[in-house]
Amino acid sequence: MGISRHGPRRGPLRGRGRVRGPVSRRGVLAGAVGPMLAGPARAAQGPGLGGLAAARGIVFGTALTRGEAEASPALARIAGAEAALIVPGNEFKWPAHRPSAEGFDFRDADFMMRFAEEHRKPARGHALVWHGALPAWFEGAPRDAAGMRAMLERHIRTVAGRYAGRMQSWDVVNEPVEPWYRRADGLRETPFLAALGPGYIDLAFRLAHEADPAARLVLNEYGLEMANEDNAARRAAILALLRGMLARGVPVHALGIQGHLAAAARDFDAGVLRRFIREVAALGLEVLVTELDVTDRGLPPDIPARDAAVARMLRAFLDAALAEPSVRMVVVWGLTDRFTWMNDSRYARREDGLPVRGHLLDEALRPKPAWHAVADAFRAAPQR
Ligand code: XIL
């Protein structure tokens, strides 16, 4: 089974007004975070994951938030050393830079862009349109077509325009598909869809392209990798959506496969994933892995067993994905178990309350079997 953490049970405005970094800056200032870790093991003595990936023509990146970088300078150093690309984890979501319907506040976004640029790394923007993180004021925002259109225009022009030429790529629309709604097109019912119909997706991509013609524009989605009915419906909806967009001349350049995996899942099938990636590539699109991590929900508490299962899942997924030459970027959704969204997600967190061990480094930033699995997958990947 895949994780269907964004199931509609939470309603279309799930989590609005609350893009909480795992560590808020207030928490850090208040000393709520434990002592800084002294001299954590460097994840890599050799070239690091970024170097191993680059040797095969693959870009390895990580999500990182300002809260994480400030709470753990050691993590910031490792991210700077290991990753070849940075994705600000929350700073480009509406609650982070849209304090009001009129206003923008780019302090955290600018902080993360500076971080990337000082480390000479490209950045990806995540995300211009996402139903999953909307500020509280959004509820009072216009719901008619003209009002919604004006709001999207202003948002995308301002945000993508401000960073034009500095973003390697943008997740223009995040998670547009949700078969649970039983629409023929498989689209998720969001306030954007309600106001503008399916055309909101085309509109967002056209606006993003106008505002930043150099950025690669990505449609980003989860639940695309497993061999089950739910994921098959998501794949079909995404393929239909991409085909339609291309037929209408919409500037879409890539599909982002989030890659939130579950180590307990029994239904991974490399052939199914590879076939899907080939179908997307046949449309002339790139395929990126944009948010790789693995929940160990459903596995017994034993740590070595969990770590081994997470590593196996990562290796199986990456071996399949990287066998396809259209996959040239792998981004993990955080490097360390110390900061993970999965403990806060009702779909990804463990039922026994133990912290999820789903990233490459443990809470003390030491490499786990998962780190080595990713390193080995890069070493084994065919050359691009
Ligand atoms: C998560 C962040 O990691 C958390 O810090 C935040 O509280 C909620 O969002 N899919 C996505 C990401 O597209 O934006 C989500 O990030 C994780 C799931």
C-alpha cells in the first residue's frame, strides 16, 4: 500500500494556515531544542551523495528549511557538502510568504535562496499552487472565477517573477490528482478547481512560464510508484493530465514523482514504475524524484530491522527509477530523522509512537544503511 496521507478526509483546505517547520525559530530561541550535536559523523568520507550522483550525470538534492538550518548548523554543513541542489522545504508555501491577501513576506524564502547561492547550488521552488498549505486568510478570499484568477496571477507573477533566473525549476502545481473524488479526470477537488475548473492547472503553468521563462516547470505528485489500484488510478490521471496539457501547448517540462515510500509495503514492482516513467518520458518530459523518504510505519520496533527495510525499499525504488535515463534528479525530503514531517503525518507516523527512521542520517546525523543504499544505487546507476 502507498501512503494516502493526503486523503480527502482532511478536507480540501487540509492543514491551512499551518506550515510548521519541524523546529520553529521561536522554539530554537526559547532553547526548546536539545544541545547542539558536537562533531557529528560526516555522512561521507568520499565524494558524498552529490558527487556519486554527479559521476552518473544525476543531480542529488535535499529539502531543507530555515528552521532546520538554524537549529542544526551541522545539518546545514552536511546539506551544503552532500547535496548539489537545495529545495526550501516550506519557505515557498503560501502560509510562509503570504501573511495576507495583499502582502508578501520573502524573508524566509530569501534566507533559503541565499543559503543555496552561497553554497553555489541551484534551488527548486516548491510550490506555486498547493491545496495542502493555504493560509487562514485564504478562506475569506474570492471564490469566483475572476477573483481566483486574479489571485493566482498576482501570486505567480510576484513569486516566480521575483526569483526569475534563480530557480532551476518550480513545482508549479503540487498534488493535483486524487481519484477518491471519482471525477472522470481524476483531479482533486480544491478551491482552485472549484473556481476555475481543470483549467487552473494550465493557467498556473502559463503564468509561471511568463514570469520565469528559464525555469523548468514541474507537475508534482505522490502515490505514483506502487503496483496497486490506487496508485494505478493516480498514474492514469497524471498521464491523461500531462497529455492534455501538452496537446494544449502548455509549458510543462517535467513530472515530479514525490517518492514518499513505505518500507512495509509489499507491492513495489520495478516493472510497473519503469513502464510509467517510460510513458512520461515518451511525452518528451523529464522525470524527477522530488521528495524521497520512507516511512517505517507498520514495521516492528527493532531498529536494525527497520533500518534494513528502509534501505531495501530505497534501493529497490532507486534501482528501478535510475534505470530510466529520463530520471536525472533525485531529491530527498530531508536528510535526517532529527527533522521529519513524517512524525506529524497521521498517514506516515508510527502507530507505536516511536520516531520514524525514514531518512538517510539518524538523529545524530550519522549515516544509516539508507545512506549507503542511496550511495550504492548511484554507483550502480547507468551513466546519463
Ligand atoms: C511538509 C514539510 O516537510 C513539513 O515541515 C510541513 O509541516 C508540512 O509539509 N508532500 C509535500 C511537502 O509536497 O510539501 C510536504 O512537506 C510533505 C509531503
